[in-house]
Amino acid sequence: MRALILERPGCVTLRETRVPDPGPGEVLLRVRAATTCGTDLKAYLRGHPQIPMPGTFGHEYSGEVVSVGEGATFKSGDGVMGVHSAPCKQCRWCRKGQENLCESIMATKVLGSYAEYLLIPARVASHHLFHKPDGVSFERASLLEPLACVIQGLSMLRIRPEDRILVIGPGAIGLMFVAALRHLGVGEVTLAGRNARRLEIGERLGAQVAKYDPKDQRLRGFDYAIECTGAVEVWERTLDFLVRGGTAMLFGGCRVGTSACFDTKKVHYDQITILSPFHFGTDSVLRAREWLLDPAFDLGPLISGRRSLEDGPKVFEELRQGLGVKYVFEP
């Protein structure tokens, strides 16, 4: 089969690799849609501790079942949608209802959706792989994983329709937060960033938009500020945009080994809540699937185009230059 290989930071190649055989409980898919994401872009730019190099990459997917291992609950020809990990359901954190922090959440994961075929491990296939309704496109179904991450973050907030919410960073996740907040009925969502094309997409999704400038007094007085850039300097400024009693959600993952500093006076005397959600649990995955099955929830503007695997190097260069949001590989 053909598969995109991340050889090293800045180098993606297309190779012929062996089609895997499903073992007990495993499911082999013919990939129909695999969307790009910020994590894969980070891996392309600087490497990632969870993405070995050289190796296949890509973890957002949907497809059709080709074959299954003994005990799997799917059959050949099933259209499916899923995410790339699943909790063990047994460790301390799973028992506490913090499945996103499962001690082995990344031990068994899906990697390699930028390929013609994709093997789903038994744990993921049994907990986080679902049938795809005929009325939901493969492209839309492939957005299950990033939407589950967004919903995991939102589940930590006590949002009211009248709240003023600032989203910083008009990348795929920031735009998805905008769509989700509007879907929840929040009336005032502001998207701040520097990429004019992406800000225009934010407007289409229902946000007010503003150029990101920490000194701009218009970026003040928010009940919630959701940081989606993964830049330390933006983490450090996010608290400045909040009212007393506000909440900063530091969603974007920063480079490993970095540190951030905050004004302790503001944190303490303004009673600022700081959250930094990680990954997702089953409840968020199920809720994300419900939203994707709802035609009223529109994520179409996030899709920048459809590409073949041969376009892989060009796609990641375009993403590096900020020219697109999410591309769909259709192997």
C-alpha cells in the first residue's frame, strides 16, 4: 500500500509499505478520508514525542472495513468513524472519571491514517470505533478526534449564553472552538489572530474577529479566554484578557521543556482560574459523534481542500505557511 512517511522534521515521502493483517479484536480499514491536524504539523516542523520518525503518521480518519480479527464487532464493508486512542477503563484515573489522563492512553494508539489502509488496535476498535451513518460523509466523519478534544475542553467550563468568550488562534482547533461555542448558543465569541484568511473563516462560523495585539484594549473584559496557539508568550498574556473571576483555558500544547510565567497578583486577587485540558475521554467522543450527526452543526468552512497522498509534501508546506486550515487526504 502507499503511505506517507515522516522521515524527519521537514521531510515527508510517499512509500510502498505492507498492508497489515488484523489480529484478535483488530480492524483493518480502507481509508476514505484522513484530515490534517496541528499535532501532525508540529511533528513535521520539529518532531513529536508520540510520533516516531521515520514512520507513518496521521491519526484523524474514517473509512470502510476491509477485514477484521477474531472477536471484532465489525464486518467487511461497514463504514466507520473513530479516534486514535482509548482508555483502559481500569487504572486510577479511569476509575476517577478522568479517562483523558489514563496511564496507558497513548500506549495503544492509531498512527498512519495518511495511507491507503489503516489498522485499528483492539482497544480502540472496541471502545472508540463507531459505525458511520450513510448520511454523514467520510470527510465530516474524520473530524471526530479533534472535535472530541474541543468538547473535552468545553466540558470543564460552566458556560452561559451571555458570557463573553475570546478564542486566541484561528487554526483548526480555534475555529472548531468558535463553531462549538456558537452551537452551544454563546452570543459573543471573539476570535483573535494574525492570519487574515483564517479570521475570515471565523467570521463565517459566527465569530467577531480581531487582530491579535496584546496591547489592544478591545481584547479585554472576557469571561473566558481560550488559547489555541501553543506559544508560550501567548499563554503568558492570556490572563490579561480576563475580567475578575475569569477563566483562562490554555489549550494549545507548547514545546516540551518550556516554562510560562504569570502575574501572581492577578491570579490571586482577581481569582483567575487556569485550566489546561488534555486529550479526551469516552463521554467527549460520544458527544462529538452526536454533534457530527447533527446537520445543523457546520464545520464545512474548516476544509481547505481534498488531496491525494502524492500531494503530501506540498500539503505540509502549505500548512507551514498558514495557507490552509485542514486538508483531506483521500487515499
